[in-house]
Amino acid sequence: MSPTTVVTITVSVIAAILILRSVQVVPQHQVRIVERLGRYFKSAEPGLHLLVPVVDTVRAAVDVREQAVTMPPHDVVTSDRRVLAITVEYRSSIDDPVRATYAVAHLGDAMAQLVRATLDEVIGAMTAEDVLVGRAALTVDLRRVLTDGAATWGVRVEDVLVHEVERVPDSRAPA
């Protein structure tokens, strides 16, 4: 083969690779966050998208489907200083993929921390008896506080369920 043929084949292969990398097919359940030269450029909704090779990069592929997360039991101190182990499940979906990508570093960890802090705040203001008897009111309060907190990250809290509330035996919080 002549040197011109080798160069032509090499350039053709490189061009084909660049063209293939510039075509992005986004599935129905995702939104891809595209950055141009390191800055937010656009949100690629489901469908076919053309990106400029080397200049555009996909920063994140955000799953916008509803997610159900069951938190492990969390020990909470009530206002009458009893310790309760509470298991909570929340269902959420991402409304704003840009905020979910840029407003918080690790969304899953941040949501778990928000749930624990919300449990501490809401149940800390209730007595153990109120918590054990009033699950409906507890669920409404948890959902309200979680919805407000998660909205800043582009997350919509669909529902909150309190699965288990158990007294920790001989539990009195230290003074």
C-alpha cells in the first residue's frame, strides 16, 4: 500500500469514530446533561442528539423515573426522651435534572441525610405515644418537610410511608 492510501484509511477511520461518538440516542427514561467546554450547555431529552466531538461531553445521565427507597431503621429520640427505631420508605422522582446534577454532589446520600434529619426534627417534637398512635399525622409532616427540602435539588417527593415504629427496650435518652 502506498503512503497516501494508509493516510486516507487512517483519516477515514478517525472521522468515522468521531461521527459515531457525536450521535447520542437518549432513552425514554433519561435526560443527559451536556457540557460544552466544561460548562452546562443543554439537557438532552429522550431522542436523537448530535454533539460536537471533543467540545461537548455528557456530564451525567439522569434517570427521571420514580424511585422507591427504604431507609434502614433509624433511632430517634422523642420529646419525652424515649428512643424509637423507625423505618421509612420514600418515593421520589427528579423534576429538574440540571439542579439534581449541579446543586448537590451526591444526591442519594443527600436524600438519605435529609430523611434522617427530618425524622429527628419531626419526631423530636412529638411524644412516643403520639408517634405510636398518630402515624397518619407523622406521614403528612414528614412528607411536607421532605418535599420542601428536596425541591432545592430538583427532586419531587411523591410519597412517604412509615413502615415500622418500634420502641427500643429500656430506652431513655441520656439527660
